[in-house]
Amino acid sequence: MSSKFQVQGEQSEKQIRIPHSEIRILLWDIDGTLLIAPRGGSYKDYFAPAMERVYGSSGILRGQLKVSGMTDLQIAFECLQPEGFSVEQIYAKSDEFCLAIGEEIERICAPEENRFVALPGAREVLAATDAHPRFVNALLTGNLPLAARFKLEFVGLHKFFDFSLGAFGNESHRRIDLPAVAARNVSAKFDYEFAPSQFIVLGDTPNDIACAKHFGAKSVAIATGRNHPAETLIPHKPDYLLDNLTDTANILRVLENL
């Protein structure tokens, strides 16, 4: 059985005409994987004021909380839990929080020195996988949807993604839940039930590896984030480890063999 489904991103269109069983869905993380902020901890510049606008406090965010690999809702909950906030209270204002974060990112990124930068090789790899008949690029990110869109637009990578696919940080405060959300979205759009093994999670943190394993997907760890060099990712046993995204031909070979 072949698929004739059309995947359409912001500026790209792709006809899929191969058997469903041969398709691989690439679930890309964003921060530390495809792009990077100008300096470590700069997320607090937009996250804290967004939390203060919506929840009235940024809690312990400005302290030493380690948030790498968390979803945005998990970060909000971890920061506000000491003040008595429940998960339900965080979710109740998640739409408002999503809008506030998008507006704050746009505000702080107005000066060029504060803008996100695409990591070396990211654009080339996404262009190659977009052109490849077997791969579909989708997002699996802890970012809230508007934040994800703004970040990718800032670096010009949004055109490689259909934002109706994948999963975002408003879906759950637990990253391990996100692959199943992405699978539902992709399967619904293709009208085909993809096996977990047809999904490949690509990210720079142990949480990316863990969420892939939890779902039964393959994992490719990429040692491009600030907080997790290769030696800290190896013990989590990804299916493959990349130092970076600069060797497009090799990455395609890796993905084709997973």
C-alpha cells in the first residue's frame, strides 16, 4: 500500500508516494538540536516575564533550576509548585501562557544580539530529509506552539515543518508523553497507524532519549546542546550518537539504517 499524502509546511510541499511501512517520521527537538540561544540561561529573559504576566510569579525560575529537556509546562510547574500551584492550575492558563511566551520571545529577540542562531548543518540536514522520499520532518519539542514557531521563523527553519504534525509542550508537562501525541497526529493525517519503530526522536538531552525509549521509537542523540556533551549522553544508550549535524551524507545513512 502506498501513501499519496501531501505534507505541507510553511513554504514546502512534499508528495509521499512510497509504502507506509517504509516511511520514517523524524521527530526533531528544537533548542540545542536545531538552534541555540545567544547565551546560556537566556530563556529566563522571556520565560520569567511570561510567567509573571500569567501566573503572577516566576517562582524559583531565576535560581539554579535545571530545565534542560523539560516541557515548558513542566518548567512552569516545577517553578511554581513551591508556592502551592497545582498542575491543574498551570494547565488552566496554558493558552494564555503560550501567547505570553510568544510575545516575550518576539520582544527580546528584537535586538539582533539576542536572536537565536541555527546550529551548523541544521538547514542542510532538514533540506536533505525534506527532499528524501522516505522521511517526514516533524517536531517533538518542549516549547509551547507559538514559541516553537517564533524560534524557527527567526532562523528560517520553519519551512521544513508542518506544524499540525508532531507534539509541543502544551500537550503534557511530561516529555515522555509527547511521542504518543506526535504519533496520533501523524497517523491521523496519513490515515495510517504507524508503528512506534517508524519514529525517530532527534534531540540533545537524556530526556529526548528517554521519551523515545518509553514510546518504543528510535533515538538519535546529538551532542550540540550546552548542557549535555557526548559523554553524558552515551550512558543513556541512544540508538545513535552524533557529535553535530554537519555531515549531511552520514546523517542520512544513519537515518536510513534505523
